[in-house]
Amino acid sequence: MVLDCRHVWDQISNYIDGTVPQEFRDAVEEHLAHCRHCAAVLDSTRNILVLIADERTFEIPVGYSDRLHARLQEAIAAGD
Amino acid sequence: MSAQPERTSSQASLSSAERDARLIARILAGDRELFHELVRPYETAVYTAAYAILQNEHDAEDAAQEAMLKALKSLPNFRAEAKFSTWLISIVINEARGRLRHARVLKIESLDAAAVDEEGAPVPAVISDWREVPSQALERKELRELLRSAIAGLPEIYRETILLRDVQEFSIAEAAAALGVGEGVVKTRLLRARLMLQKILAPQLRSKRSGLFGLFRSKAGGSWF
């Protein structure tokens, strides 16, 4: 199986998630070994996903948990 | 995120499901105080799901609280064939979407975006090389804001999908259940969302290498670019 760049881009998300068939995976890796552009697209996409998954990227407001449980306690106590 | 629904370990999944089932049974039997314990592992996910849709801290917290109250009230209706965390997230997604509609700020993007779902993936930013941005660079506020801004700029359906899958680390199946769509739709939206982010962020991150972020030095003393 020979892939062009567009094929790789179309499946890059499934490739990252490991949900492509082995034959396709092998073909992607063969392509990546010779295509620095697709390798850079894959590396940058993976890197960006790691960064957005970091807990520092989406901060929870200070006191959120306390306010939430105080509100829940009111409802529990009121029998709501 | 510190509180994430489990995704990969079947053992962890089983124990989490058992934990939730036991707590729910006791809550429904009258020990309502245990609701705090039931939802504590998921409260961060609930907030983040609300934030993904509303893009505003105050509104997101309000929606998260309201969703939790609705979950408390609706707990007798919970059916164990779904995971509790997925059920809870679907409640907050509906709550947040409802608020958007109520505020009449719902962009006419859902239908448009759904239509283009059937088309091919967007073209990524084609670059010739990539030098990894280490996670420690997130100590810089500028980088965090750059990432948040890029996600905020995605259409809602892509924003909520990537937040559930890549930030909250839901499985494809869990994200599909929470969003009320099929797994194929989640995969398609995920591809588009990820490539959109790459297209927006990769050139910016590269261009920052000798500018703003270039000032950053790791603890080891080297630049992260």
C-alpha cells in the first residue's frame, strides 16, 4: 500500500488513536520515514495534544469545588 | 485535569463502575450526603465540558452547578447501562447548550459544521520540521493563552469533542455517548478539530521560537525551542 500525503492527513487522527488497521499503520510509517513534512505534521499535532491535555492549560476557578459542594449541600439538606 | 473518567484499564473501569453503583444504591436508599463523594471524581470534567461550550468561567461554573443539581434530582432515573460519568457529562452538555440557546448567542454553526463533517479533513499547516514544545513551557501564561484561544476559536462541535477526548481523555465511545452522536461522527470531528488546531498553532508556536517563548529557559538551562 502506497500512500500520498493527503491519505496520511485524512487518517492522522485515527493513527494517533491507534485505530487504523496494521497494514495501513505500516504504510503510514513507511510514508513518514520518507516524508519530513508529514512527520512534522504528526509530531506537531501530537505535541499540541499533549500541551492541551496538561492540567495547566485549563485552570479550574479557585474555590469552584467548595462552592459546588456548598450548593449541593443546600439541595441535599432541603431534600431537593 | 486532575479528575478524569478512566479510559483504558478495564480493571479500573470496572472498579470505578462498581464504586459508582454502590454509592448510587446507598444514595437512593436515603444516604444523600454520599452524592458529594459520588461526583467528586468528575467535578473537573463537568466544569471543563461546560467551559468548552460556554467559553466563560462564570457561566461554566454556573452551568456545572446546575447540572450537578439536576443529576442529584434525576439520579433515580439513571440507568446502569450507561456509565455514571458519561450520563453526568451529557447532563452538563445539555445544560450548557441550553444556556447558549437561551442567551441567543448560539452561532449558526452546528448545521454548517455537521454538513462539512461529511467532507474531507482540512489541510494541516505543512511544515518541514518540528521541535517539541515541552510541557514545562506551560509555565508561561502566554503559551496557555495561545492554546486556549485556539480551542476557543473552533466551532462548538469540534471544541466540545476535542475537550472530551483530548483534555478529559474520554474514550471514543464515551465521548459519543456524552455528545449523543455515533462513534464515526466523533472520529470525524476529532480529525477536523485536531488538524484545525495544528493548522492554527503549529506556525505560531514555530514563529515564537526566537521571540516571546524564546525567552523561556528550562530548569536545565536550555531553550525549549
